[in-house]
Amino acid sequence: MAELVAGLVVDALTSTAVEQLFERLASTHVVHFICRKKVDQNLLEDLKRMLTSANRVLDDAEKKMITNPGVRVWLLKLQDEIHDAEDLVDEINAEALRCELAGTGQFRCHYPVRNLFSSRFSVKNVEYRLRKITESLKDVVKKMNELGLREGVETSRPRGSAQTTYMVRESDICGRDADKEAIMKFLLSDEEGRQQISVAVEQPFDILAWITVSDESDVFTLTKAIYNKVNSKEDCTDMETFELQEKLHKVLEGKKILLCS
């Protein structure tokens, strides 16, 4: 469940980031700077095309990341490239504003640092960074096709109104395979000593539940399924997501839990 929630958050943030990046690229300062410096427009068009291609399959990625770890990795890679593009656009915007203020006499600085800062924004430098980001995005789009991500896949809820949760852990887990043994030792340990392998599942855990995660699953559906398994006495049909998660949190608080997906 934790991976699902984190994945949904990443997907929502990625979609929003793409939209905001397009808005920044269309801002007056950025457009004027690019035109004035005569930056290669083909590089910008390539960047926009790669971002558009990736953005079109985010709905399909949202569904498949639940059961396909490769899709989750793909989303994180896409987000990294978007962040690089955001950094460049923000720097261009800042430099454009600096030039504008300098032209109106509102910006006066004769220190060498000014020239060092401006040197980063030579046409050659900007085009190099644009080309590097675009090439990385091309690899992302290529991987997108290898993963079978498709356009026009409808999700169980409209994009932009996804259910959210406030119970998201701040920590991220990367490379779980190397830590499986350590995690199992921690989960199966107690003050009295090690448990025997024959009872390694039944004894250490307070609650046992098996939940099926399908392509149609979402945060509310999975939360409801888990809650019904651990507390079948209470009807949760009419509960809101946050209310259901709060109740589930109270039921599981202080207990040993092992999540598998």
C-alpha cells in the first residue's frame, strides 16, 4: 500500500510538473530571451515533443505502476529529467530578468561575478543543456514504448481530481533486494529470541491479511480491502478516504506489518 500511495503521488506530481514546465517555457521573459539570443528553436521543439509524448501515457502509467516496478522507475526517471528542464528554464528566466533590469538601469553591478554568471547563458551553453536534457528524454520515451505504455487509457478517476492521502511516509526505499534479510530479521525478532522458521509467519505478526492488487486498484479500494480484512466488524462503505485511512492507522498502530507487492 505504501508503494501504491507513493506511486500515485509521483504520477500526479509528474503530470503537474509537465504542465507547469510548458507554462514556464511560454513565459514572456523566457520567450524573449530565447528569441534575442537566437537559441536553436528545433531544440525547444524537440524538448516539447518529448515531454508531450511522455505526458500522454501518464494515465496508463498510473494503472500499470501498481503491479509493474519498472513503470515506477520510469516515472521517477521522467521526473528527474523534468526537474533538470525546470532548473534550466528557471535560470533562463532569472538571467532574462537580470538583463531586463540592467537595460533599464535598475541593475548595477560591476563585480566579476556578474560576468561569470552571465557566461553560463551563452547560446552554446543553453543549447548544450537543452540538447542533453532532450537526449535523456528520448531515452525515457524509448523506454516508455518498451514498457508498452499507451495513450488514451482511461483511469478509474479523472486526472486532476485524484484522491490524496496525508499518511505518506517521508522516507523512500530504494534497492529493497539487498535489505530483505535485514528487514526479515528485524520483523521476526523479539525480546525472547529468534523465532523458529516453521512459525516465522504466524507468530511474529499480529495481523495476517492477503490483498489482491489489480490494474484497477486505487488508494481507496486498497485501503478499504485492507481495512475489511483486519476489521470486518465495521462497515466502511460510506467512509471518505482520509477517514478510512485514519481508522486503519489506529488498528495497525504499534503492530508488526509486512507489505508485499
